[in-house]
Amino acid sequence: MSARSDKERRQQKKKHDEKRRRAALQAELARQTKSPAPNLSPRPAAPLPPPPAKPARERTAIDDWWDEYEAADGAGQLRMLREKLETVQLADEWYQDVFDEAITSLENRLSEAEYIAFLEELRTKRPDVFADGAEWHTWSMAFCCVAEERWEALDRAIFEFAGAMTEISEPYFSMTSLIRLAGRAEPAQRLIEAAMSPEISGELTSWTLSELIGWALFAPYQACVQAGVTDEAVDELFRYAVRIGCRDTDKDRQRHREFALHLAGKADRWTRDDLLKEDNRAGRRVLLLAADYMRWLCASRGFEPVVADELRRILVYTIDDMKRRPAALLRGLRREDLEPVLARKLGVFSLDRAHAVAGIVAMRHFYDFLAESELADRQKRESAHTVCDAMWKDLQRALKDDWRHYRFLGRYMPQAAQ
């Protein structure tokens, strides 16, 4: 497996987004200004004369500034950008032609610590400029703060971003998942509440709504479990679920109760024969088994519930992406099934690199859970350990210097696998 650096990936993602926005705009303009219906008479229309050549554009002060900026080193670019920040406002031509691209370029000339320090300075001194790219700036800050365990700085950045959210941007899901994996339940909850608020503009896709509902139900499920999964607690959980977009049927209420019982350890124990069935409830059984797994992570491995919940989600997605029948996992983990899934997480436009690393963590613990639950034998567990440990080292080599952003997940891996 190979991977581009986080800086290259982020910049290519931003360029890709910008090209897509421009293409959509051009398509809309073409639709609004499309030519009239063609002449249907048999006589061909006279050819149009070629358009006059455009005169060469005269150089401007902005062109001279860019030449100097691109030739400067990191310290020089930082000085020039600070000087412009003192005088340029959002409506100025300079702002439109300079700032987003110049800030992105600066990231390549500074160390990560220097660049994050500049973003924090920008947020304080020019919040209007920071807000123009807040989703990507906060995303960069989150990864750096988690890597360095700067929790106060992380919380401050996330709370401020969540408080100003007006739409759900592409970095949102990557950032929220990262913060949950880091065990920062409060800032993660603030992001989820912001995304679910009525102030968020635009229609949500079914995938987006499903992701948000899954996160939003974490706290109500925990409350239901702590209350003993009583009828009253299930009713309260179900009312909240319906309020945020879940279906209001007796069957769905029972499904919520069933999931809560597995989270609480009050469901019947699984047998291998149960899980080896390949019927239309196979997928549902995996979801319920993952709830048992989440509880086991907390009880047997001492994980924080928010971390265990995010590992549960990533495990389910990883299993689904492996394109094998769920029952096949009980027969063993094969590298040829797992590796393509993780490799896709390292793609140029992927924001889910953390899921590649966390997917290995989740899968390794999963086979310990299966063995302790007498659902997989010792040989299957040891074989899965071998696959996961080898791929853990492969990911470190593939991510190279960017591994520092995901190294925190190593504290969830057994020491022997490091």
C-alpha cells in the first residue's frame, strides 16, 4: 500500500472540490444561456466569423506580488501574508485573488506546528478570513492537536467551529470520527448537535442523515442501558429516535430495544450456528453482534464508550466493504479480503485514513472477542492476529511521516502488536 502525504491529499481534495464547483457553475450558465433551437430549413446557416483575439492582459500589482510570494521561503511568505492581512478586506480584489490559494501554499513552506500556529493566529486576528475556509482549517488543527494531545486547543477550535456551522462540509465526518476515536466525547457531541440543528442549510442525503442519526443515538442508547433497558427507558429512546428522523413503527421500536439489550449484555448468547446462517437477517445479526462487541470493549478492554462505539461503527463498515458474507468471518480473516478495503481508505481524495488504521485495531480486538465468546477457535484468532499485525506495520510504512497523525490509535493495540 502507498499513500500521499496529508498535505498533498488535502490540497488535491480542495482543488478537486473547486473544479467540481466551477464545472457545476459552468453547466448552469450554459443551461441558462443556451442557444435557440437550430434552424430546421434545408439551407445551411452561414458560418460564424472567428471571435477576435483577446488582447494580452497587462500585468498588475497582484501579479508582481505573486511572483515574489512564490519565490519566498516559508518565513518570507508568512511575513508577506501577515502584511496583506493588515490591509486587505473581504470585498477587495486582492482578497479574491490571493488569500485562499496563498494560505494553502503556505502550508507547504512551514512545518506543521508553524502552520497550525498561523491558523490559530488567523482565527484570533482575522476571524473573517479564517471563517472562509474554517472547515479545512479546523480539520488540519484537529489532526495536529490530537497527535500532540493538546486537548484544550482542540476543544476550543471544535467548539468555535460547531458554534458557527451553517452547513455540513466534506471534512466534517472525518473530523468527528477522529475526535470520537481520540475519546473526546464532549466536543464530538457538540459537532453532532450542530449538524442536527435546524440552522444547517441544504437537504441532507440519505447517507449523511444515516451517519448523523447513528452518532446522535449514542448518548440516548447509553442512557437507556444505564436505566436498565426498562420499558420507560426504551420509550424515551424511541421518542428521541423518531424526533431526529427514524421511522415510527412498532417494528422499529422493537429493533431499538433489541440493540439496547445487546449493549446492556441482557440478550441471549450467540451460538456459532446462529451466526453461520445465511438468511435475510444475517446483516442484522452482525449489527447486534457488534453491539455485544462494543460492550465487551468497555468491560474487558477498558475502552471509553465513545471510543468503543466508533470502533464498532468502523468494524461494521469494514466488514460490509469486504464484500464477503458475514458468516465467513467466523471461518477466519484473510488478508486478501481486508487489504483492498484499507487501501481504498488511503486514496487521493479519501478523508478516511484514520479508518484504515482504526479498522485494524477493531478487527484485531474483534477476533479476541469472538474467541472469548466461544464463537471462534484459538487458531482463527491467532491467524487474524498475524494478518492484523502485519498490516499494522504495512500501514506505518505506507503513511510514512503522516503516521504521527494516527499514532494515537496505537494505544488501543495490544503491546505485542506494536
